[in-house]
Amino acid sequence: MKTDWETRRDIVACARQVYEKGIVAATDGNISYRMMTDRIMITPAGKSFGNLSTDDLAYVDIDGNILTFEQKPSSELPMHLEIYRQRPDVNAVIHAHPPFATALTLTGNSLSDPILPEVVMMFGEIPTAPYATPSTQESAESIRHLIKDHDAILLDHHGAVTYGSSLDDAYLKMEKLEHTAKTILAAKTLGTPKILDGDQLNKLKELKNKSSYGKHIVESLFTAN
Ligand SMILES: [Zn+2]
């Protein structure tokens, strides 16, 4: 279990990585980490990831009660709490506004089709949650039905949320999600991306079963073809 100081240091480092990668701008985005069963550290409202300090982070409990009154938690706290409540295996959540992934949702496109093998292995499917007013309880409600079976979700006209066992895990999923969006957008400028067929998906399923790569492969993805 990380100490308070280690958690602050690692959240700030993760935020800097997200900022420098261009996955957020200005005061977009929020990152949280589950310290103990009932205690969560989260980035504050209205502060840029580019100059976040270890003193800026807020503590809340799983019910959203603020435990440190000097810092105001991110307004997207309800979305983070919904994920922690449903997924005891999750210790870190990242919400960001990756521009290419968000652009897909603005035009009615998605990342739900099985096109790239490593993405199928890592995520199964990346679904898109219906539009919700940002910074309200609606954000939590819009992803509620998707949390259990997915580790990465696009938010219509808003951005994306990824989560995992560690900050690194959640970050790598966000980075991969945005890279996938770039690849799909590039493919769409050349033609229509080809979807992997049933045989190709079944071989990926066999490969996945032999490794620990990708925990939340959606079974229906493999049986639908
Ligand atoms: Zn947002």
C-alpha cells in the first residue's frame, strides 16, 4: 500500500504525463487513487495538470464526503466514485479529454468495432457512453451500465475515462485509447477500416486465455461473428 506522500507524488507525475502527452488542456481532466477501502485521493477542481502540486490533492471517502477542506475535489468526483463502488479491483481512475478520441464521438463514430488486434486483447471493446452534462451526477449515471465489463469508456461529446489496478495501468489505457483513435481516424481518411472476422477474433481469444493480457475481454465480441 502506498503512503500518503507516495500517492501524492505519483498522481502529480501521472497528471504531468497526461498533460505533456496532449491528452488534456487547461484545467481539463481529473485523476484519483484509492488509498484504502474507504479513502480516495483526487485532483482538485480548476487546476491545470501542467502545474499541479502535491499539496493540491483532496481526500474524499467512498460516499463523496470531503475529508480535506482546504482542497475542493474535482467536479467529476461522482464518476470516479461510481467506478470504485462497482469495481473493487480498481485503484486508479483517469478522466481526460483526448482530442482524437473525442473527435470520434463528435461525429457519431466510435471505437467499439474490433479492428486492431492489440486493442481487442487489451480492452475487448471500447464503448461510448451516452451524452451527459459534464461535472454533474449525469456523468456517473451515463457510464453506470458499462463499468463492470470495460476498462475504458468514451464519453459522448466530452472525452474518455480509463481505470485499472494502478495509476500506470490507467494511464497506459488512456494513452492506448487515444493512439487507437488516431489510427482509426487515419484509416478513415484512406477508406473504410476492415473489421476482424470471427476466426481472427477466436484466435485472439485463445491467445488471451493463455496470457494475463487484457482482463475484460467481452465474450459477446467473440461469439457475435
Ligand atoms: Zn471532462
